[in-house]
Amino acid sequence: MTNSLKKNSDEIGVRGINSISNLEADIMKIIWDKGPISVREVHEIMLRKEMEDKEAGFIPYTTVMSTMTALAEKSLLRQDKTAKTYIYTAVIDRRELSKNIIKSVADKLLTEELTEMVSVFLSDEKNISASGIKKLLKEI
């Protein structure tokens, strides 16, 4: 992939660094919960969960590996390449990523007045919770 086709790491939001898929979100949750971890360990956790939920169609190891590499390229994960097996750690915590995603979506999709309201709302850390976000959504 050429540099011109890569996502601009300065762009945050709907199509930028803080735009994450469901799979990326699932992987980030595992890493936030477990701390430093290898691709194999993440894959095993995901497989165990999938085996509880369904009987077939399990996620391939290579999909987890490429997704974790993409998260590292987005600077959401850090790769420790000192050992044979890469170890990944989260660079950003849940709250900060959630806040960045909400703000960037507001900047792109809402009017200036509503964007200002979202920015003020997000400046108070206690609002970054499920109930706080529901309150915000009712306001807009």
C-alpha cells in the first residue's frame, strides 16, 4: 500500500484514526481488560467467546493479526517487537477514544451550535459514561 492510500493519521472521526470497526472495538476491549498481550492470546479469547455463542464460522488467526497491525498503524496499539512474538498494549484508554470518536462525529455531522454543546459536554469527564452519552443523545 502506498503512502497516498493510507489513512491520514491526523484525521479523526468517521473515516480517520478514531473510526474503528466492531472487530477492532472487540480487540481493544480485550487489550484494555488484559493488558499487554500477544495476537495468539487475543485470538484464543475471541475463539472461546465464539464457541460459547455459535457452532461454526470462527475468526481466523490471520484476521486478528492483521486487525491488530492496523490498530498499531492507527496508533491505538503499540507493538513491542523485541521478542519473537509481538506484544501489544493500548496507547489510548477507553474514555479518551470514546471522547475523540463522539467529538469527531459531532464535528462532521452536527451544526456548529450542537457541536459546541457536545464539546462542552465532553469536557466534563463524568459525562463519558453510558448514561452520560444517553443524556447527550436526548439533547441533540
